Amino acid sequence: MKKLRNAVSYLLMSSLAVFLMAPFIWMVLVSLHPSKAAIPTIDQLVPSQPAWENYGIVLFKSEVPVARFFFNSLVVAVAVVVGQLFVCSLAAYGFARLSFRGREAIFTLFLLSMMFAGTVTQIPVFLMLREVQWLDTYWALIVPGLGSAFGIFLLRQFFMQIPLELDEAARLDGAGDWLIYSRLILPMSRPALATAGTFTFIGVWTDFFWPLLATSSLDMRTLEVGLSIFRNSYGGTNWPLQMTAAVIVMLPILVIFLLAQRQFVKGITLGAIK
């Protein structure tokens, strides 16, 4: 009976996975049809001769610099992930492991800030960046994303599950806060760091409005903004190349999630709720 339940469970989960992946599979198959071909019907969905050259055309031979857009998105996403993990983990360490006056009140303010949509602060941030002449630079795309109330909350909850006795033992051996943070807390918090990093990468990679607002030159556009430019340049009718560009946008997200999924699930289940 147990084996039957397991078989039914795996069958249902596999069917659900195929159903959820169907749009992406359709997009990949359409991208492999010859350029300027019409949208294929179901019976013609699998191409007889896959047009892999579509990816080279989109990245390097189109009128729009998609390779530059990809590079910009990669630089911004990696920089924001690394910077945000560093900043948020330091703040989370202070809220979880240090005792100081007003700690709970300050942390409550961080939590309250999560109630406001990000778009509420984008105009003030835009005006500040304009004053320091950072618009249309990498600084404008990276610096505003280095802090995250959700990242601090997630890492703090995970840090609080690590016994304080480990800190006390480390202090007896002469370790200071920096050594405890870097040599003890961070190595034990890889699931939480992977979770926060995955959320951050997906958010930055798929962000459209802020890169559109903060950049003006073609060379500084990110991939999400560049995708709309690419679509307009081809009139929205060259479906194989449109789908090729969409696959290029989505592929890094799938790769990151597949690489970090084990740590991601562990971080969600262990660190999100104390």
C-alpha cells in the first residue's frame, strides 16, 4: 500500500512538473525553428533541423547589442548578490548575536519597511543618484540594491538558531566578533545565504522598472530592458528570434536555482521561521 501511494505521488508530481515546464519547453522548441518562421502548430513543434544559429544571431549578429545587455545584467546581479549578502549578514549578526540598546526597536523598523513597495522609494533614490551624478552608471544599478530588510530578517532568523555557547567558547579562545562572524557563523549558515542569494539574483535579474529609470544609454541597459528593445527592433513578428532572446533571459535563473536548490530548500525550511 505504501509503495502504491509513493508511486501515485511521484506520478502526480511528475505530471505537475511537466505541466509547469510546458511553456518553457514550448519556448525552447520555437526558438530552434528557422528565423522569420511562423509560430509552429503542435504537430510541427519539434523542428526537423534545429536552428542553433539563432542564439548566435541574437547575441552577436543582431542590430541590438544583446551580448552587452547580458554582460550588464550579469555584472549587476553578481555585484548586488555579493554586496547584499555581506551587508545583510553583518546586520543580521548584530541583531542576532549582539546585545545593544534599542536592538529590538531598530529591527522592528526594518520589518516595518517591508510593508512599503519598492516603487515608493525609487523616485527619492533617483533624485539622490542624480545629485551625485551616478545615473546611467553601474553604481546606479548596484548601490540601491545592497540593502534588504527581507535578507536581514531571513539571515537573522537563521543566526538565532545557532547556539550562543559557540560564541562564548570562541571568545574564551580569544576570538573577536569578526572572527566569530567570518569563521563560525557564515560557514554554518550556507543554506540561509544560498536562499537569500537566490532570491536576490532572481529579483535583480528580472527587474525591469529600475534599470529603465536609472539608465538612458543603450550600452548600460540590462537584459530585461534590452528584451523589449529587441522585440521592438524586430516588430514583434520574428517569433523564433523572440523566443531565443526570452530563453537567454530565463536560462541563468534556471541554472542558479538548479545549482542552489538543495541549499535553497534547506534554508527555507530551517531559517525562515524560528
